[in-house]
Amino acid sequence: MEGVAEMTVMDAGGAPKGNISIRRFEPRDFSEAVALDSEAGGGHDPYLLTYFYENYPTTFLVAEKDGEIAGMVLGFRQTPMEGRVFWLAVRSGDRGRGVGGRLLKELLEIFRRLGVMEVILEVRAANKRAQSLYIDLGFEIYTTAKNYYPDGEGAIIMRRSL
């Protein structure tokens, strides 16, 4: 990423609530990222974050607000022409304020610069808020998968062209 993208986050009344900067994940973010993953229900092995940092540093982004991590997105180039959004998480207090959308837009732009032609992701069937965000960003439902997640919940597979 060639710099830091910034945005102003608004509170429920539309007043500025702080600046958000989008940047690459750094090792100093590790403990906050693990906590965010847990809070967002990811339950991923912390080693996964290290793996993404070491193997996909360009597409592992964090949103920083007031010196703390407000959100993160983990992506990777699955094939030379296909990108994948593996995990998007936003702190509960920052949801609904554009943080997730800003992270995804930045990731899509990076994928575009890398020559990716299509991006794919999966989302829990019950996660209507995330589905709405993805649709707003141009993703379309591609297919569904029953019993996709370890708890038995199904997934909606979405994709979008770049």
C-alpha cells in the first residue's frame, strides 16, 4: 500500500467520532488483532494472523482509530486472477460506521492493482448486516453451502468482478 488512507468516523448522530487510518497489519498489532478476532466470533488460531502477515502482507489490512485497531481484513490472491476475502472483523463499538466498507474498498483496490479480475468471499447465512455491506460494494450471491461452518451454519458464497 502506498500510504495511509484516512476517513472520519461519525457517531450515531452524524457527528465526527475520530479519524480512521487504513494500513497494513504490523507485528505490533498482533495482540489487538487476536482480541478483535475473538470479539467478532472468529475463533481463529492466532497463528493464522502470523501466517497472513508472513505470506500475504499486502492484503492484510487494519483500520486504526485513536491508536487502537477498530477493524481488520485478511485477503489473499487465491489464483493469479482471483482474490479472496478470508476474514473481515470490526470492533462492536465501531460497527455501522463505515469501517468494514472502508477496509473492503481498500482491499479491492489492492486486488485491482495486483491484476485480480474477480473477488470471492463467504459469509454466514444469518449475517444479514455483512451480506448487505457486500451487496452495497457490488458483490453478488454466487451459491450457498450447507453446514459450511464448524457449528453447522450454512454460508452464502459471493463474488464480484473488478
